[in-house]
Amino acid sequence: MLITQPWYKVLVIDDELFMLDFVRKILESAQHRVLVARTADSGLDAYRTHKPDLVITDLLMPDKDGLEAIRELLKENPATRIIAISGGGHSGYTRGLEAAKAFGAHETIRKPFSPDALLAAVTRALDAT
């Protein structure tokens, strides 16, 4: 498994408990400090309070979608590192991930993904200049 440089603070926003736990375990195995939020609004609050180095956000959530969250994050701080994740195999998810990239996400990942794929995306997003 790819190991990224430890000690980054990462905020994960996803309404699915399984996905939050899956991503948290992968990131903690690479020595990252992980914060989790189940809604975009609570994620934005956590971002403002904890100032993470990286935000990983799902695109489809009940309160506010991830694209709106990405817009708000980058409006507050254009240097925010963001990875957008979304599931499914149909073209709507692909368009959502493409839109996330256009909005300013550094990386996008389609669910399901492997631990190595996530850690590689984290490394690229954190190394982006």
C-alpha cells in the first residue's frame, strides 16, 4: 500500500457512514489526522473550525451537494486542496466528477475505489501547487 507523508489533517464529508469509516481507516493507516462530517453544512463548519490541509467530499448528499460545498470552500480559501468522490457507473456521476474538477477540485475518484487509489489521490492533491 502506498504511504503518504504523515501528519496532514484531512476532513472527509460524506453522508454514508460506511464510506466515512472506510476512508477514515485508510487515511489513519497513513498517519493522517481525520475529521468526518455527514453533511456538507457540518463539513463547512468543521472546515472553518479546524482548517484541514485537505477536504475529501462526496458529490451527492441530501442537504447540499458536493459541488456547492466545493464552491463555498474555494470562495473562502482558494488554496483549499479538495478531492471529490462519487459513486455509480452511469454518465451522470462522470459529469459530476468532471464538474467538480472544473469547479476547482484537485482530484476526483469514482466509488468504489481501492485504498491505494485514495492514498495516491491524497498525495497528488497535497503535492499540487
